[in-house]
Amino acid sequence: KMEVTQSHTKKPQFTNLAQRETPIHPISERFHQLLHSKEGPRIFVKRDDLTECTMSGNKVRKLEYILQDAQQKQSSIVITCGALQSNHTRATAIAAARKGMKAYVLLKSSDGRAPSKNEGNVLLTMMVGAKIKYCAGKDYSKKDRIMQQMAQEMKDMGETPYIIPQGGSSLLGLWGHIDLMEEVKLHQEKNGEKFSHIVCAVGTGGTLAGLILGRLIHNMDIEIIGVPIWGDAPRFRKTIDDHVSEFMKHYQLIDPSSEGSSHLSIRDYHLLDGYAGRGYSIPYDAEIQWAQHLAMSDGIILDHSYTGKAFYGLVDSIQKEKFNLNSKILFLHTGGVFGLFASK
């Protein structure tokens, strides 16, 4: 039953990596005047770009649970995968080094070769001594099989490997954003503030699934909105629903709406389609323009792969009057600034 997990009797252990209780900053009046000339929705930013310096972003929350499990299993090396400028692989490599483990990462590059210049997330990953394997884009769909081969290679060398799925989107990783929702709830109670919506980028679906579960476990009344930064909404809805269902089954949780309760269902969330542009990590003019407006008005820097697209999706939806005028919208800044140093 839901009450079991609400008392946290089944909550797994985690290892300390992140600066938790990241601040919530109201966006300035300067920015809101650009957004709408009259009264309108107010935007606040949950600054998860401040979770840690080099591990910055949402991934470190997931890694606190995942690496605790890896350590309990006495793993010596973690294996994971991502795009060339993946925030997840960078955070994983640094977190592993912090905990005395090695890292071996699979990175997708257009031709399967190392980039001519090591910059951004790749540079940081290399600095902590992670081993990198490059894979051509056309072969990346076989990433799980390739990671199994990497694990076997490490076993043959006497290592004890631990595989982390792309984005850290695993059953354990979901707890990171269940915790975030508790932080939001405590902030609301402490400050007498009530957010109507929380909005975040969707790349693998794990963060959004964690928010949905966090709303359930911490009994919150808030609308959850995800902005796919590649692909489309139907593909992500299935992925997110699968993450949530697997978690509900494992922890024996019950969707309260299925029992006639007025609580929001785990199926009650929205995906804003149409903001992915031409694909993953390919920015577009409107996204860059609004990211620059925010940087100039508030000194908050967004990246071009995730937060820039998600923030533009929010801004465009406000301008199209898709939110009530009195909405208080919490935008989750999931980090990613290092990718900017490799952007052309």
C-alpha cells in the first residue's frame, strides 16, 4: 500500500553526492515583462544545476541511489552510455571517482571515432580517468548489448562491473526525484507557497517518472509537465508509464485514483510536443533567443540540449495562454551547462 512507502520503510539507502535542497528562485520582473505585458503566470526555477559543481544537474540525484547499490555489490567499475556530450556519463564518471570506483563509458559519435577535440563533458569525463568507447550513431541502438560486452571485457580483466542504463533511468534512480518532490513540498509548507505546475525536460523519461511517483508518495497536488527534447510524446508516454508501473509493482503501491480517490492519477501528466526541433542536441533560434533573455535578465544559464528546449516549450505555452493567469510554475533546471563548451 502507498502508506508503507510514505513512512519510507522501504526507501533504499543512498550515498551522499549532491548538495540537496537546491534553492528555488523566482524569475525576475524584468523577464516577466518580456514574456507578457499584462499580469500572467509566474515562473520559479528549482536550481538543480546547483546540485554539485562538476556533477551538476539531475543525474547526480539518481546516482546517489545507484552508486550506493554498486558499492554494496562491491563493484569496482561502473559502465554506462550516452550521447557524445552526455551529462549522465560525465556525472557518472566523476561520481565513480569520488567513490573510489572506475568508469567505462560508451559514447555515441557520428562516425564511431573519438572527437578531434576533447571538450565539454568529454573533457571532464577523461580528466577523472574514465575509459571511453566510441560507437557510431547507426550502431547505438545496440547499446545494451555493447555494454554487456564491455562488462565481460572488464570481468576478464578481474574487475567487478556494474551496468547503469542510459540516463540512470532505473528503479533505484527514480528515488532521486521522489526526494526532489519532497523538497518542493517542504519548501511550499515553509514558505506558504503553492506551485500549480512543475515543468522539466524529458530525455529518457526517468526524471519525469520520479516526479510522478514523488507526487503520489508525498501526497501532492501539482500538475506535472514534461517537454520531450527529442522524439515525440507517444514514444515517451510509453517509456514513462513503464518506469512508473514497474516501480509501483516493485514497491506494491496502488494508484489512488483506481480506488475512487480524488487524488491525481499516476497517468495525470502532460507532455508538450513540438519543441524537440530537428533532433537531440540540435538547437534552434527561438530556443536560443529565450535562453539568452533568461541569462541576461536573471543570470541563469540554460543548455541547448535539454533545459533550453524545455524552457522554450514553457514560454511558448504561456504566450499561447495555455496556463491560467494565476499559475505559479516551477521549472526544474536539470543542469547541462558543460555541453555549451562544445557547442558550435
